[in-house]
Amino acid sequence: WDIPGANCAASCISVMNQVADNLLIVDENNELQPFLLESFSTNDDFTEWTLVMREGVTFHDGTPADGAALRRNLIEMASGLLQGQVLLDLAGGASPLLGGDPTTAILLVDDNTVTVSFDVPFATFGYNLAGRTGWLIAPSFWDDPDRASALMVATGPFKMVEQVRDEVTRLEANENYWRTNEAGEPLPYLDGIDFRPNPDVSARRATMESGDADVNADSFGENEEFWTGEWLDDGNSLSPAAEDQETTYLMFNNSKPPFDNPDVRRALALCTDRDEYLTFRSPFNELANGPFAPGALGFMEDPGFPGFDADAGNALFDEIGRPEVINYGTTNVPSNLLTAELFADMWNRNCDLNVNIDQFDQSELITRALTGDFETFLWRNHGQGNPGLEYVWWHSRHAEGLALNFGRITDSDIDALLQQTWATTDQGELDELGQQINQVFAENVYNLWLNTTEWYNPYRDGAHGIGVITINGETRTVGQPAGRM
């Protein structure tokens, strides 16, 4: 739970969103709105942000969630190996990752107000504050010498009271939570939530069918027909889908053989029958030709990504030579192993390629991505709602060391386009910039796009309020988890 350096993927985010509040949220028009903050503003060129805390909010330990706590939180985020990459452009080289002092760029103006200054336009910063960077965490957590294994302390509707690894993370209601429902009654409704991890998608479905769980997170297409059919017919429900869904793809490590060669990447794409993959491993999902799903800024139906053509793939491999072996990494999730076996068989049938399947524990996945210890594996990302949020995932400055640019993509055109996304909040401009990025990806085959990722959040009859949020007395529906969760 030490978020500045944590490998916080979908399951972590689901828990954190119950324990911690974000400073901002994104509304149905993809615009930023205050949440834990009372207000926020920025100067004309987006280099200085002013953040004003909501009064009267307290952390789970009873201490005030004020301007001093906000400043401490941002300094800790800036100091983390991962979240610090989001705040790398603090004014005057103040980023701790660059040897600077963040206290010179993150200033406490009064009891509830903090300013954050940057050396470059950073119009996207508010969207970061609506995600991982914006969870407000208590000073007592930061002060804990054992915080790497400590329970989270924040301001959210639930308090974390117990964690038994691989068994349960147990939450109890925060009796002093600051939000109310439309009638002014205090939230949350529940006494608590137990999160129980299970890496087997079939076992999770069986648990839901037996009534031993109330809510499930499922991004595996083979269960779509069940969740949208029999599950609903039995009187249960699904939370609504977000428009800016993630994309599922094979991520290449572009920094080392064999995928540092663009011809190898293109040849493998030509050898990949993505319709076969959809039929057997992701039925009911839509084919993806780029990083952005329909409904997301930057989406293009056909940016020029190569389609299946085994003859062309074989001809290109005959010309450049076949890799001795392709190492495909996969987690120990049974469904993911089946997908790996499908690609291994497909590439051997279509283009006479040898594939070694390297299987490992789920907890290793992001670590391997961060350290570059892979050639290719199945990945899911990019439902961010704003192309500027892809900066840390794609810009070349984030492609070395513990790299958030997991694919180690170094492309000056993408770098320049990403920099432009940080200088505007205009949705039309962001859409155009995203489409240009989309085309560069297609031309260079930096990833092998597969399908849009459909999340299913089924919940049992009798569970309520899944996929809705109340703020300032108004309740509205929000989409299922996408990239920003």
C-alpha cells in the first residue's frame, strides 16, 4: 500500500478507492471536478496549480486532512520511484528523482491551500490527481517506519483493519466519513467489505454463482455471455460500462532482441490471426487496431495496423531470419495460460516459429515490466480518458531503469505529440493528437493490439449502489473500471 513505489494494478486500485479519496474526479463529460478538494485552479499556461482542501475532513486516525497533509502527500508522491515519474517536472528541477528538493515547488500557502509549480505546461496534472497520484494518505502512514507492510490510513469511506496475504483484505466503515447521500444521510451504508483474491476466473464465477460473494471483477471475455445472460435472468445486475475502455495487447520489449527489430514486430503481427484469438479467447470483444477504444479520445478504426497475412509474414521472416525462440511470459492465471498456448500454436502453424512459455506468479507481472525482464506478454492499459495521461507509459524519458514505459518505446514523434497533449485541455485538440500517436504506433508496431477490454462488474440481487457516486448531494452513475479505475 506504499503507493509512491507500489505496483498498484487493478485489484490494488479497487481496494484503495474504498480506503482513500481522490483529490479530484472526472465527470461524465471528461471534465475535472473537485472531490476531496474544495476547489482547484491553474494559471494560463498550466505551470502552476492551486489546490484548496475541503474543510472538516479527517483521516481514519482522527488527524486533520488539511493543507499541510496535502503538501506532505504530494512530496511523498514526488519522492517515489514510480509516482515520482509523474512529478518529474517540478519547477526548478525540484524532483527528488533528479536530486532536487520538492519543498521548493510544492508550497503551503495557508492552512488549506497548496500550490504546485512545474517547469513545463502540465494541463494533465489534474487528471493524475483523479487517479493514483491523487489519493490523500495520512501523515501517520508516511511516518510509519514499517509503511511498506503497514495498513493504509486515509480519508475514505472504509478503514483498512486487517490483511492476510492471499486470503483477505478486511475493511470496516469509517464512522466519521465526510460525504452524505442525496438525503443528507451519512455514508457509507455498509458495515464493511472483505476483498478476497482469487487468480482463477472460473473459480471467481463459481463463487458468485454459489452466493459466497456479492461483487466480482472480471475482464475475461469467455464469461461475457454468462454475465449478460443467465446472471441477469436470475435477477442479478451488472454495473454500467465506461466508454473509455482499456485495450488488451501483446506488449513487446522494444529494447532487446528479438523485438528491438521493427521487422520482427511487423512479421509477427502478420503471422497473428487476431480473429482466431477473438473467437477462442476473447469472444464478444471488439478487435483493436490501436491503444484507444471506441469512445476514447484518439480512437481510429483503422490507423494502419497490419492485418493477418501469413504469406507476407513468412516472406518477411525468410528475408530477415526467424528468432531462435520467442519467450512469451504469462501469469499463473489459468485463462492467461490458455491464451499463451493459443499464440504459441498459432505462430508455429502460421510461420514456423518456436515459442517458450514462461509462467510466473501474478505478483511478478508488473515487476517484470518495470525491470524489462520480458520479451512479450499479454497486457491491458490505456483507458485513461486523456492521451496526456499516457506520457509516463510512452515517453522515451521513462524508458530506462525502473521504467513505466514498460515497452521501452523511444520515438521522437511520440515524444513531441505527448508534450503537446500537456499544453491543452481542448478535447478536440487532444483527440487529434491521440489519433496522430495512434498512427505512429501502427506504423512501427510497438505493440500487437488485440481487443478492447470489456470489464464486467456483476453484483448479486440485494447489493446496491455499485457504479454510482454521490458528491455535493448529487448521485450519478459512473462507468465500470477502465484505465483510470
